[in-house]
Amino acid sequence: MNHSVLIAVIAAAGAAVSMGTIGLMARLSEVDSVTVTFYRLAFGALFLWLFLALTGQMKSALSKPTKTSILSGVFIAAFILFYIEAMQHTTILVAVITLYAAPPVASLVSHFFLNDKLSRAALLSVMIAIAGFILVIQGSGDEISHDTTGFLFSLASMSCYCLFILLNKFGKSAASEWSNTAWQLMTGSLILLPLVLLGDSNIQHSEQWLWMLLTGLIPGFLGLTLAVYAIRRLSSASYATISYLEPVTALILGWIVFSEHLNAQQMLGAIVIIVNSLFELYMSSKRLVPVTSPAVR
């Protein structure tokens, strides 16, 4: 087993679980989606700078931001904002499952248009993940039809996340990986800063500030940093399949905390996704050669 592949697989799983907590934190904080997204990115960037300073790697992150990192930061802000807004209009289930159509869609785009060819086994794994997604969405038909707005926000989030993945996978940059990640987080937060300043932020209690710090630390710093690390080292299919651990995390938290129950068809789709993700997690750890994008330095 290649050590670097195993680390990338663990990073992908860690990113998925970390980012799966954002729905819970956003709801429990009772803070608007723009503010939550801003602090997730701003505190996430600060935690990353602190980590680099403590580990003596700050110099590698001080290079000039690239066009790719800035554009990717725009898509980070957009996909998180649309995602949190979707959860204000529909269930966590519909929002998160729709968002996580993005990795398999990105892998198919990579296969057909960007010369990142999938093996038959990898293509089958992606198609199984999409089948699980379709089962869940079809089982959520009444929820979607009753709230088209929430579903449209979910689709917008999915589209932006797909572009974020493709940019980080194939965007060429001479800057260090840490620098790219830090500037992506900073760009996203700066884009949202005017909306936060002009809006009516409803952070009134110390408990809400604690939620914002946790949002920046877990789904912000840990989730997004680990995601960028994994995206650049795993094949599109491997990342796409492992990333479905995020909706599983979100669904479990929604079930435990908010009593959002699954019907039989939704449960079947979730089981398909879980089993497929665990199988891909195992198979990825057995592969000998990591897939590294040109952007990795």
C-alpha cells in the first residue's frame, strides 16, 4: 500500500465528515447563511495561517495569489452560501444529497472532456453513487415539489462545488498548495464581507460566536484544507465516491438532532451510497500510485 495514497484517502474521508457538520452548526447557531459562510471561510483562513505559523511553513503560504486560487475562492463562497440557504428552505437530506452529486458529475466531466480517464471499475463506482443519489431524490419528491426554491438553491450549490473541484484538480499554478488553499479561503470571505457589513447580522450571544469559531475550525479549516489536499492526489472517481461520506454524516446528524426521518426508498439510496463509499475507501487504500494534478508542488 502506498503511504501517500493512504494519507490522501484518510484526508478525503476526514474532509467529508468535517464538512458534513456544517448543516448542524448552521441550524443550531441560528445565524443567517451569509454570516455563517463568511465566518466559516474567514476563521478557516485564520486557523490555516496559525497552523502554518506553528509548523514553520508560513513562508510557503505567502506567495502572490493566482487567478486559479481567486476564482476557486469565488466558487467556495458560492457553493457554501447556496448550500446553507438551501437548508433554510428544505431538509438537510435534499440539500446535502443534491450538493454531493457534484463529485461524480466532476469525475464524468473529467473523464469525457479533461482526459482524466476512468477505469471500468471506477466508472461503475461513480454510476452506483449516482444511482443512490437518484433513489434518495425520487424518494424526496414531495419535499422537492413543495419547495422548489430550496431545490434550486441545492442545484446552484452543486454546480459551484463541481467547478471548485475541477479548478483544484486541473488548475495550473506555480504557487504552493498551502498558499492556494489559504488564498481560496481569504478570497471567499472577502467576497462576502460587504454583504456581512451591509446586512443585519444576528449574532447576539457568546454561544453564537462559539458556533462561528467551530464552523471555521471544523468544516472550514479542516474540511476545506483536507478536501483540497485529497482532490489533488486522488483520482476523480475515488474522491467522488469517498466524498459521499459527507451526506451520510449530515443525514445521521439530521436524524439524531432534528428527527429528520428517511422513508424506505431514501434509506435504500443512503445504504447504496454508504456501501459504495466504504468499498471505494477500501479499494483506494489498495492502489499503488497516487494521481497527482499538475498544480501540486
